[in-house]
Amino acid sequence: MDAGEIEALFTRGDGAYLCARWGRPIVPVVFGLADDTLPVVKGAIEAVVGLAGHKMDVLDTELGANLMFFFVREWDELRGVPRLAELIPDLEALLGRLEAGRANQYRAFRFEASGAIKAAFVFVRLDAELAEVPAEVLALTQAVQVILLWSDVGFDGRRALANASGRVVLRPEIGALVRACYDPVMPVVARDASHALRLVARMGLGGQP
């Protein structure tokens, strides 16, 4: 990947460049899936977190869990989730927009004072389209989407996953980019597009100091 391609992945629809990574260990919890599917989602999270060189934990002392996945059949189901409105500002207005737009997924983030990711909330509506997606593919896609704060339009026309010998895997260039973003010498948050040039350099060094 060149600097222009990387810049596009972190340039938001309003033209602002913004890349952020997690600043604390990730503690996931998953709602709305059958017990036999939970290991698939958690396995995908563990794989992506391990790829990044980041950490997971069993408890966030402030939040309990800081990465929450909600899988629903209809957005209306979220109106009945206890205390969700306390976690997601203007939840009712958000659900109205998601319903009107027939959206099938949405992600919301909270941030530390430093700008690092503090918590993330992933909402997936299993409509006819997503119901046809294998659980492994859906889980890996969502895990990649929350390991960094990507552009809201960054993956329009670009796939994070690829098929390798009949198995769906993370594209090597996306994996290398995730590792570069989590390199200890890189900032936890960047708002200047020159950051993309630094990422190119880290990827070229293979993450070595």
C-alpha cells in the first residue's frame, strides 16, 4: 500500500484525517448470538488483537466490558436493552436513522482524554444479506473494523478480507497496516495526513525499530 491508499482509509467523509487505536486492554462481550457461535466471534477478536500486538483482559475496572457486540434481527430490539441509552447518546434518534436507512451495521466509539479508543459498540442487524454471510467472515470483518478507528468511508470499494485457498483471511496489506498502527513508536491518535507516510515507513520496516 502507498501513502495515498493509507490516507484514504483514515480520511473521513468530511475530509478530516483521523486514526486512533486502543489505549487499554480490550474486554469483549457479545449479545444476541447462540452459544455455539460465541467462540467464533471471540476467536476473531483474539486473532485481530494478537495481530496488532495489543492485549485483552477479562475485566475493565472502569467499564466492566469495553467492546460490546449486539446482534439483532430488527433494530427495534435494541430499545429493550437495559441501560443501553446510557451508553449510546441519543439512542432513539440513532435507531430511527438506522431503520430509515435500512442499515445492517453500525459502530460507535468512546475515547480517552488522549484520543485513544476507550470503548466500542458494534450493532449488527442480521438482515437477509448478512444472514448469508458465514459466521467466521462476519466475525472477522467486525473485529477488524473496531481494532482501529477507520474512516467512515474508508472501506467503500475496498475489502479487508480475501479468499486464500478456500479460507477467508485478513488481507496481508491490511494486517501489516494494523501492526504498523500499533507499533509503540507510533502515536495512539493522529490527525495529520503525514501520519500515513510514517505508516508506510513502518510497514516497509516490517515493524522493526
